[in-house]
Amino acid sequence: RSIRQEGYQFRPSLAAVQTGASAEFPNADDEFHNVFSYSRVRRFDLGRFRKNEPSPRIDFTKPGLVKIYCEIHQHMRCIVLVLDTPWFATTKEDGGFTLPKVPAGDYTLKALLPSGKTLQTGVTVRDGQTSRVSLGQ
């Protein structure tokens, strides 16, 4: 997974990964960045590095929410949601998403908004059928 620092923003600013995944934070800006997190789920400080210098990889070994910042540019923020399930998706611009090959059963679907608010609803998945869900705010 790559979370770029570009235009003095993290891109994407909200990402979901499965437990055990790793990410790098390449710098595409002409100034130094210093990526860090004090989150209990994953604490790290990459130190200062400039454009085109390699970014260390960060492993996400525990599920939970990781809030990431730049020590130099205080407006830069990123949220990484580390999930202990293979069934997750990041929505498209229109809010749509697809979760293929989910086994039949009853589930609780949760959506994390950039504000940090969580929406949820129940959904039943049946073999060979497409389930449609709408999460209102």
C-alpha cells in the first residue's frame, strides 16, 4: 500500500488495510515531511525525508484506527483503518462499493466516514445473489 504525500496532503487521506498489511509514505513534495502516529494501535515516527527519498514501510499488525500526521505541516492528516477481516472496501466518489465473494450469512455492515463517525446496518447475503445496502447519514 502506498499513501503518498503530495500537494501537502496525504493521498488517500482515508485508507483501509487488512491486519498484517504494510504501507509506505513516499514524498512527492519539494519540502521535507515527517510522518508519525501516536495511535495505540500503531505508534511510529519516520523522521524527516525529502522528495524521492525512500520511505520506510510500516507494518499494521493490530486492528483499529491509526491517525497519521506530518510533524512539519500540521494540517496534514490521514486515517488508516486496520481491519481483522478480508471483507472491506473503500467507496468510490459516488459512495458505491462492492464486496465480492462474501459467504452467505447475516452481517453488520459498518462504514467509517472521514469525520470519524461510523454508520452501520444489518445485511443478509445469500448464495448466488447480489445484496444491495444503503447507509443513510
